[in-house]
Amino acid sequence: MTAQTEIAPLQWSEALVLGDAKTDTTHQEFIDLVHKTEAATGTEQSTLYADLVAHTVEHFGQEERWMLAAGLNAGHCHFSEHRNVLEVMKEVERRAALGETHLIANMLEALAEWFPMHATSMDAGLVEYLQTTGFDTATESFKGEAPTIELAAPEQGCGTHHDNNAPKDC
């Protein structure tokens, strides 16, 4: 008999604090919505899941605006990871509306496994990069004069940047 690996519950903790108030607040909201959705049943769960999907669309859109403003190319893997997660979330929402509501619990479990790694790698790299460039997430603008930034080429992907201006894990 094989032992199953138990996934730790998704909890807000100091390990997830990235040092950017806007990012940290958005991440806390995401985790809160995951918990509320997990605790709900029936149509309330479907409604809360739809709220989680909408929040995630805005959450990812916010980060992507910041990345573009700070000079990262839309071909960067952070964008594609967002796209992939949202695609699955929306498919679960569509199928749940057709009666396959059990998929919501599966998706919430997958998000609980995925989110801490994403936040502490890609999002942490993004926050560090934005702070280095002087980008203020609260105003979505640069403090002082915007730096001259070369766009990272899309084929460079995560962790393979040849451009010293771009973060490795954002």
C-alpha cells in the first residue's frame, strides 16, 4: 500500500509575506476566498467559486499590468502560468455550472498546492524586481523617473534571462 502525501492546508503565514502591501493584501484575499469556498456547500459554493475566479482574474491582471509597465515581455513564463491556471479555473467553473460541482473541491486542493510555490518564487521575484526598478504597486507608477528598461525576450522564460535587467523568477 502506498502512503499518500498530505497537502498542508493553505494558510496565510509570514512565509507568504512578500513585503509589498498591495501584493500581500491581494494574496490574503485570495486565500480567504479559497477558505470561504471550501467551507461552503451547494449553490453557495458555486457562487463563492465564481467570486474566486473573478478575484483571480483581477489578481493576475494586476500583476501583469505591473510586469508590462516594468518592462517584462508578455511572453515571460509568469504570464503563461497565470493563463494556464485561469484556463483550468474557468473550465471548472463552466463544468460546475453543468452539475459537476465536485470539481470545485479538486480545484481548491490544486490551488492550495500551487499557490505557496508560485507566491514564494514568481511573485517574490516580481516584487523584488518592482522594488529595484522603483515601481510603486499602489499607484502603478514609478517613483521619480521611470528607468530605461529593455524588454526581456519571450523565449528567455523563467530562470533563463540573459538580460541583467529582468528578474530570474518573476
